[in-house]
Amino acid sequence: MRLLLKNFKSNDGAKLAFFFLTIGLTGFIFFVTPDLMPSSLLSILVYFIFSPVIDGFERRGVSRTNAVIGFFLLSGVALAAVVTWGIPMATEEFRSFNAGSGKTTSILYDRLHEQEKALAEKIPSLKSFSITQHFAEWISQSAKSLWTGLSRIFSQVLLVSFLVPFFSFVLLRDGHEIRRSLLRMVPNRFFETVYSLSYRIIDKMGGYVSARIIEAAAVTAMVTIGCLIFGVPYAILIGLFAGATNPIPYLGPVLGAIPALVLALLEPAVPNQLAIVGMILLIANLVDMFLIFPFLVARIVDLHPVVVVVCVIIGSKVFGVVGMIVAVPIASILKILIEEFYTKVYNQRADSPLR
């Protein structure tokens, strides 16, 4: 038995096969249980953000387990503060928005009907095509789909609320050991390359995720504070939506601005609300475009703008909105792999003797 294990450890082919078998089994688990994917991605996100903090405490003599427990205790206190202060405000805004959404829809319906009548008088052939009727049917179908999906959304939220803290705890405490265990499966001749690649990828992804979160938080804060200063209703919801859509490259600022501009156009609550909201969103996005993004995100990703645009288009075609968000980090990982492969191949050719 010992001889068999010794031969296995010294056999690069067996190591490589076992390594890919482990990766394949992990992928198969996620394939047959897709509900685990959101919790796993969020847990990896937590790991990328807070693992450097845990590492810092560990270097100062604090055991990793105690550092992780302390982090979760502080997170619980922060979460309790958010629930106590922020949730009631957001809930009140949501209730107000929900109560006024019927009125907003009615106003939009009436205006569409007026424009449709005026257009039909100029182009009689359009009388047989009812834009307002299609709009009403779309609203009705969307409402039915929303109520149908609420139960699944609620169950998914419960699952994520349970699994994310558990997975995050395991990753923060044992993530380095898991990585070392995977590296032990790599054949000796590939070990240095795989170790270097894993370090570069984890370092770049950690920096990218942290930068994106800081960027989204900054946009949320700027939009929310600006709306609160000018008395714009639904300030928190507008800010949260602008920040949540911000990570979508190029289209994010446009998508984040649509609800605020539509509300300001159809149901203004303060004088010149459309101009005020447009100015707030413009300033926030200019600050993001010329200060936050170049200094935080662009330096980490280091991709040409054309490459970013192409990757975002491909991501949207394959995975929709999620694909647009993950396209840039995946492209960054592929760039690291291609650079490493290119360096290895051409260095070996340069070092090989001419015959």
C-alpha cells in the first residue's frame, strides 16, 4: 500500500488525472445543484474582500479561527445597525413607491394613449395597432410573473442567508489550506507555474472585486446624498439602484438612471426634479468615470477598451446581465493565462539550441 502511494505521488500523470477529476467533480456538483451557485459566488466574493484582513490579524499573532469569529461578530453588529436604521427607511420608501406605482402607470398609460391618438391621426394605418393595449398587457403579464416568482425568490433568499455565512466561514478559515491541498495534486513539473498563476489570479480578482464594491458604494452614496439634499423622493431606492447597476460595464449608468428619470418625468414631487436628478446622476457618473474607475478598476484589470466592449457583448449574449458583470474579470483571468502560456512557449523556444 505504501509503495502504491509512493508511486502515485511520483507519477505526474496520475497526479494530473486526479487534479482534473477533483475539478470535474466540483463542476458536476454545481451542475446538478444550480441553487448552490449564487451562495458559492457570494461566499467567494466575501473571501476575496476580507481574506487580506484576516491574513493581517494572523500575521499579528491572532489565530485565524479567532480572527474569523471576530469578523463575523463585527459583521453581525453592523448588520444589526443597518437593520435598525436603514431597513425601516428603505421599507417606507418601498411602500410609498408601491402605493404610487399604480398612479405612475396610469399617468404613463394616459400619455401613451394621447400620443398614440395624435400619431394615428397623421398615419391612419397605425389605428389597427394599439400601443397602449400592448403596454397594458405587458404590465399585467409582468405583475403575474413577479407574483409567481416571489415564492422561489423567497426560498432562494433563505437558502443564501443560511449558506453564505457557512461557506464564507469555511473559506476564510480554511481557504489557504484548501488551496494548498489543490496545489499538492499538481504534478511537480507544473507546480511552480500553477502556483504563480493561482497567486496572480487570486490577487487580481481580490483587487478587482474590492475596487468594484468601493466604486458601487461611492456611486450609491453620491446619488442618495444628492437626492436627499434636494428632497427628491425615493432617494435611497434611486441610489441603491444606481449603485447596483454600476458594475455593468458601459450600460450600467444608463440602466441605473432610467427609473429616476422616468419618475421625475411622470410624477415630479419637487420643482425641476428632472433637471435635478439628471444633474445628480451626471455628476456621480463623471466622478466615477474620471476619478474612481481610472484609479481603482482600470489599473487592476489592465484591458484595452475594445477588448472590454467585445467581452461585455459576448457575456450578454451567453449569460445575460450576469454575463455582462463577470465578463471583465473572466477576460482578465484569460489574459493572465495567455500571458503565462505565451511566455513559457516563446522563452523555451528562445532558450532551445539551434540545430
